[in-house]
Amino acid sequence: MAEEKVVLVGRKPVMNYVMACLTFFNSGADEVTIKARGRAISRAVDTVELMRKAFMKDLEIKDIRIGTEQMERPDGSKVNVSTMEILIAKPK
Amino acid sequence: MAEEKVVLVGRKPVMNYVMACLTFFNSGADEVTIKARGRAISRAVDTVELMRKAFMKDLEIKDIRIGTEQMERPDGSKVNVSTMEILIAKPK
């Protein structure tokens, strides 16, 4: 099985993550997983939508998964954070 | 076909939207669609995750769709906004 290609979406401009995905595809990857947590989730959706509109019109969305991760704050308290993973694939 | 039950997620606290979903389910709905645009997308995911963790452990996520909507600003210019719809269903 091929190594999973992951783009982790954070607080940078959406275009940075679009470029990261395109770089994976251009270097031969068939699939890329876009992951985000908390407020970055909407930016992960923006990334996929911008790719579809501007760069790869036939981009396939193979799966969208949501979940929860427990994170520890610096003070030791725990907090639940929503997560999302979007699996996208190059058109064949 | 039954009327579609929709909860539109905006800027209110997550618990408001959880209560809206539970009200639909308690009044007989089998499925509820949670819709959000832009930054509210992460709150839509929070809504589903909180429902799963706290209220309906067997909640089924039947579909997650993402898309783009073109909106007009007050000055007449157009802007693309990402959208998400999550279709959830009561466990049988």
C-alpha cells in the first residue's frame, strides 16, 4: 500500500494548502487526505472547493469523515476538539 | 416523501443547534440535515459530535456534502463561500 499523503490545514492562507495538495498530485500521488481540527475545518473545505473551482475541475471527493479528538491544555485540563478528514483523488 | 428537516447552523452556541436537532428527532423525524456556510462549518461538525458524545451515541451520519455558494455583498461584488451539509439519522 502506498504511503498516505496528508495535508494538515491550520491557520495559513487557503492557497498554501491548495499548493501543498497540487504538489502531492504533481509528484505522482493519486490521493491526498486533508485533515483539520477545530476552526480550521472550514478552511479545509475552502481548500477542496478552491481546488475544484480553479485547478482540478474533475477532482473526486472520495470520503469525508468527522470525529472528535481529546486534547490537553497547557494547564492539564482536557478539551474535546472536532476533526475532519477529506480524502480527495485525481481524476483517472 | 417526508418534508426535509433542516437545522441551519450560524453564530449561536453549539448547544442551540443540538437542541434544534433533538427537537426534530423527538417530534418524529428520522433524519435531519445540518447546513452551514463559511466559518460556521466547524460549528456544524461540533453540533454532530456533541450529539454523538452526549445525547445519541448511535447517531448515524448518512452523508456529508461540501460545496460552494456565490453570495452578493452589500456593495454588489460577488464572493464564493464554502458550504457543508451533514445528513444525520436516528438509530433504528
